[in-house]
Amino acid sequence: MARNGLLIQYEWCTGCHACEVACKQEHNYPAGVCGIKVVEVVNAGQDKVFVDFAPFTTRFCDLCADRTKSGEEPTCVKHCQATCITYGTVAALAKEQEKMPRSSLFAPK
Amino acid sequence: MAKSTDQKILSTLWSAGCGSHGGCGCEIFVKDGKVTRIEGDKNHPWNQGRLCAKGLAITQYIYHKDRVLYPLKRVGERGEGKWQRISWEEAYGTIETRLKDIRAKHGAESVIFCQGTGRDIGGPITFLMYAYGSPNWVQVGLAGHACYTPRLGAMAATLGPSGYCVADCSQFLEERYESKEWTPPKYIIIWAQNFTAGCHDGFYGHWIVDCMKRGTKLISIDPRSTWWTTRSEIHLQNRPGTDGATALGMLNVIINENLYDKKFVEKWCYGFEELRKRVQEYPPEKVEQITGVPAHLLRQAAKLYATSKPSAIQWGEPVDAMPAGSVVSQAITLLWCITGNVDNPGGNVIARNSHGVTTYPFSSAELSELYGVDLVKRLNEKRIGANDYPMIKGFRGWVQPDVLINQMETGKPYPVKGAWIQTSNIIGGQAADPRRHYNAMKKLDFIVCVDLFQTPTTMALADIFLPAVSIAEKESFRTWWQPLGVSVKAIDALGECKSDWEINLEMAKRLATTPIKYNNVRELIDSRLAAGNTNFEKLKAKGGWEFPPKGHPSRPYYRYEKGLLRKDGKPGFETPTGKCELYSKTFEEWGLDPLPYYEEPKESPIATPDLSKKYPFILTTGRRSPVFFHSELRMIPWLRELDPWPVAEINDKAAASLGIENNDWVYVENMHGKIKVKAKVTPTAPANVVTVPHGWWLPETDGKAPNFFSTWDHNVNNLTTMGNQGKSGFGGTNYRSGLCRLVKIQGGKE
Ligand code: SF4
Ligand code: SF4
Ligand code: SF4
């Protein structure tokens, strides 16, 4: 069976944390545990300070198995406020990624 | 989790739950009478399936162990935290007796009706207040009324009361980004706002991201570096508190370099020559000295904005908190006026309550429509601060909070005896100088608090605590601005909680001097919705929302050409001259300067150089967190985990010179007070600016006096003061531009 994953165009990630809370709600994860985490990445250039965010899946991401089984999209994909997460087969996502700057592909399972 | 069997209810979010200004369409899933989860509604044009972190955590809010589920009465001293459960009948009865007694002895005006931020509370609280006969609707302690009102007032004074504007991200059109009528703004100027945090002022922040993906570019005006400034073509990094000068400098460039929209100005604007003369006082080089923004960057930003039509400006609450807040708002409003970016697709579009239905009466005009001209006018005579400030009297039916605190302390011109506090954490939240407010309010004869949780305010002040419901447990309606929406009751109220509307309707019936015509809340809601030719059931059946029909005055664009803004149906604006007033006749009538000008913050390196030696940092508060709203939600585990402590953002080099490391505990202190926060050491903070988010208390600590959930230790408003209001009564606080120093706590630990 084809492996599935998440393609995250982190260029758009605003650090709003919606994906993390969506994941928590879906799985009812206890404190400290989540399928996705978002960290702030600050680069201090000479004349400008750059603020970005990097979301990454963790060992607790099950790609929302319960949802995807019944044809629903993962909850982080649905709720991402910047609409920057895509779910699909790793092969299809990799193809999409060829045209997508500042993105990461995650295959957590 | 198997969820396919859960019942799904479509609803609209605003008020208790996610807490914010709201508008998201949501799906509430229910099983066996319990909410199992809340998701975004893909079919709702407002958020298109998304929710912010706060919305996604609502179940933890509804079922939190600390929610107060029964009416309580205080049995010990105020602050002792001794409560006794009572019945609603006893609660209502006690309140009725006490409030009638105060009214008989001191007049209805001696009871103030207090709310917090703008949610669905504006309707129920004014309903009760006018029924009782008091004119004193107030956000207690909100110095200079510094939240949205200065902006609304300035827009009303320029474009008329039907002329409030927001950046056009297609939010007024059902088809949204696909709509043929709409075009994305070429540029959006982000003025003092971090849109990541949610839906402030009813504007869903991520709409800007949606526009960026469709080609919109950004210009940012912000002292800090943020995700948004990183993606801006130009970032004007001004000194906090100087935004008025920045706006005047941009006006200067646009006018002197002939970049304004001549046709629009000639046909639709009044007072251009006067404005031209005034802005000569603000050449970019002078503005650079005030703001620290390099003159060439200011020129570049002004040029890009003026020559890239359509472009829009979207602003945040800091504008209100500037010295002379309404004047800064006016200067910014004039930028979109002289560039003709008024009610055009992709510009600053006029925002009106959907279908003409009022849920939250912003202005005196709306209050008069709801409650009668005579009553509002008569009561206005006694409204606190209205006689001191014509703009307060003429524009908005609120109390001026800086005048109120004096009146509570002195009893002049009449004493304040009671307070009805609903959805407001005065001491732990909005009030500047909270200790002063605590001292004044604890002397009041009788105080009712309506809330969902105990807060520093309810603990310190309540005699009777009435438990309110969350958004999933009530019926409500919303028009701020579009679409027209309803909140649908998904589950029965927990415990004995009731909705704000239910509570206030019942109290109004008991206290009213003329009979209340509504038998129940549904009748009241339907009577309001009638203005939109609809009712609750119809909207609910449609999925909870509806956009106004084509041609309706609450639908864009170019309404000033079509005669849709003025009561008399003529083209133009609802202003004295019928035009967009660059020289504001309304400000003139209120005894204010009709043209914008710059005022320096009262405490700043320029205004008070000696103080600045002692307190070398500029203190700016109120930076929003994407997981909290004001003082709310600190008890929600999923959210607190993401933003666990009160912090101060400190520049890395400045921190190094003080021996402060990331996560060290530090005191932030100034001449008004001192609090304890964790250092967030970051190059995103300018060298001399310290940013401290507001509203921090620790619900997990002791709620009784004197601790009150550690509010004195962590609430940055302990470093702010009252009494700095601008000439209009609006703005001019030190929420956004004060002074402070940092002291590392021994070893960086507590
Ligand atoms: S796909 Fe599901 S499990 Fe994985 S991070 Fe997203 S929400 Fe969590
Ligand atoms: S929801 Fe989207 S934008 Fe928000 S933090 Fe997660 S990935 Fe980033
Ligand atoms: S953006 Fe967040 S806070 Fe605002 S209505 Fe939506 S879920 Fe609630």
C-alpha cells in the first residue's frame, strides 16, 4: 500500500498553534504529547530580523488514522489557519514539492 | 475515536468558549448530551473550515473542573473566598431588592454596568441597563477607552457613522476569494497588529495570508520584528507611541508628491487645502527624528501605498492607545481617503452590520434606535464623563473610564454605589492601575458578577456570582460585520448556568420601569432579526448564517455613489458636508482640532528624559498571544502548555548587558509598580523596547485575598496608570508606551 504523509509549506506557517491543539483534541493527548509541534525560528540578519516557524510531526502522529479511514482529512490539515499542510501519498506529495519552496515532507508512519 | 454517530450542530462562535471577537462557523459534535469536539465549518465563508487554537480547545473550557455551575452568594468578607450556593430565585430576589433600593436612594445612575471586550455582551448589558434606568455602560479601567472606540470615533467623524472601514479581504461577499466583484489589495499596510492571534475586531487574521497567496504584498508598521514584518516589502520600525507622526509623514509625502487620488478628493472630499497646509508640519526628516523611521523608507512606503491601487490598511488596538488616540486614527483614516481607497474592492471597504441588524450597539445613534431617542438622550445627561467630553457624549454611549475612577473615589458629582459586572475581569484584565480600581470598587455597596470562572475580579468584588454558559449552551446572534449569523444551542446548560441574555431578560423584567414586551429570549432575538427579514429558525436551517441580498446597504461596493450611506438616500457620506471630511466638521463641533496632529507620549525618552535615565526601556504591553484572549483561558491545559508563563520580550544584546538569560525570572518595574515575568531573550525585540503581554494571572494559585490568583505579581497593568486621556476623552494611555527597567531576580530563579 502506498505510504501517506504530510507536506507542509512552512513558508506560510504563522506559528498560530492551531494544528497542535487540533491534534490534541482529536487524540486527546495528555500534556506534553502531540502529533505535531511548531517551533519559532529566528534569524538575525545584519539589517533585518527574520521570524519563521517550523512545524514538524512527531512519533505520535498517526496521520489521523480514524479520520482518513472514513475519508475525512487529518484535523491539522483541515484547521491549519494558513492552509499550508497537505495530506496525500508520499509519492504525490514529493512531486508537488518540486514546485514548492520552503516546504518539508513528513512520512511519520 | 469513532465519531460518525455523533450529532453535528452548525453554529457561530463568539463570546465564552474561544472568547474572542469571533465569527467562525463551527461544527459542534455531540454525543449523549456532551460536546465531544468542535471543528471548523468548511461551508462557512468566514473561516472556511479553519479554527484558531482557542476554538479547538473549547471542550476543555466547557468541561473545566473550575467552572462555576450554581449561583453563589458571598458569606465572608469580600476577598475571603467564602461562598454559599443559592437558588436562582434567591439570587434574582436579592439583586432585585438591592438594586431597587439603590435606585430609590441614589438614583439608577449610581449603578454602573460593566463589560469587558466586545462580544455578544453589548446587547444584553445595554438592554438591562436601560431597563433599570442607568446610562452608565462602561469598560471599567480601560484607560482612554483605548480599544476600538477611538478608531470607530475617528472614522465616524471623517466618513460618517455609516462609514467604518476595514481592509477588504472579500469578507463581505459570500463567494469570498472567488467572487468576481473582488480584487486582492495590491498592498496591505499592517498597522500595529499581529494577525496570527485570531480574530481581533471581528477580522480573521489569516485572511491576510489568504490575500498574500493571491498576490497581496505587505508594508508593516511595528516596533517588533514578527512573522509579518519578515514578509513585508517595507518594515517601518517606529518607536512605540509615535504612530501619529508616521501617519502624518505619509500624508505629507502623498500630498506633496502629488500621489493622491485627485478625482476622488475633488468629488468626494472636504477640506483638502486645510489638510495640505497641516501636513507641511510633518516632513519625513522631522518624522524620522520623532519615530526613528528612516525618511527614505517612509517615503518609499507612502509612495508604494498611494500608487498601487487598490491597497488597504488594517490596524490594531495600539492605535487606540496612542496619545490622542482618536487623532492618530483620524490621520490613518485620511490615508485611505486621499488615495480613494474607500469602499472599493481591495481597498478599505465600508463595514456595516449585516442586514442592518444590531447585535452590539457601537454608537449613541444605534443605542437610540434600540432603546428610544428620548430615553438615551435624557439618561445621557447623567452619563459619567459625557459632560466633560463632547465626543463621548456625541459618539458613543459609554462612560469615560478615567472620569469614572475619579468619581468612584470622590463621590462627585454623584456617588457610585453598585456595579453589575458581566464578562469582565477588571482587576486581572483591562484596568490600568488595577490596585486603584480594587481599592475604589471594594467600597461599593453591592456588586454582582456574571461569569463562568472565578477570576481576580469576582474573588475580590462579587457579592452575588451568577454562572453564565459557554457558546455551546446558548442561543445568540451576530452581526459584526458579516454575515448575519446565529449561535445554536448544542447541549443543555451545565449545572444551573444560564445565558447572558436569559439572565438579563429576567433581571430586566424585575427592574424595568416600563414593562418588557418579550416573554423569552427567542422572541427578543427574533425581534432584532426582523430588521433583516429573517428569524432564528430560518438562519439555523440555513446552516447558521446568511449574507445580505444584492443591493442591500450592508453589501459593498461604492455605496457613497449609490446613495446607500445617507439616511436621505442621496449620494455621499453621512457627514455634515456630505463628503469625506479631511477637515472634520464633527471634530470641530466637539471642540476638537478638525485636523490631525502629533502628540508625544507623556512618559518617553523625549518627554521625560530624566525618568528615562532611571527607566531606560520603553515598555509596551498588550502583545497578543495566539492561544489566549486578554485575561482568559490561562486555565485551559491545551493552551497553557503552549504559552505557559508571563514573559517579557527583551532584546538579546540588552539582556546580555544586564546578565539576563532566556527564561530567567526578572522584575519589570517603573514608578507605578513592579511585576515578575520570565525573560524571553530575542533579537525580535528592538534594543530599547520591552514587550510584556497583558492579562496574566495564575488560576492554579490561591484565589483569596490578598493573592487573587497572583494578579498583583504578574499583571503588567500594575505598571500603567489612569488619567492620561486625550483631549477627546479617547486614547492617550500608557498601555503601549510607558517606561520600565529590568532587574534580574537572584540567580534568575524565584
Ligand atoms: S495528521 Fe493527525 S495525528 Fe498527524 S499531526 Fe496532523 S492532526 Fe496530528
Ligand atoms: S496551524 Fe498551520 S499556520 Fe498554524 S502553526 Fe500549524 S502549520 Fe503553522
Ligand atoms: S478565530 Fe478563534 S477565537 Fe476567533 S471565532 Fe474563530 S475560533 Fe473563535
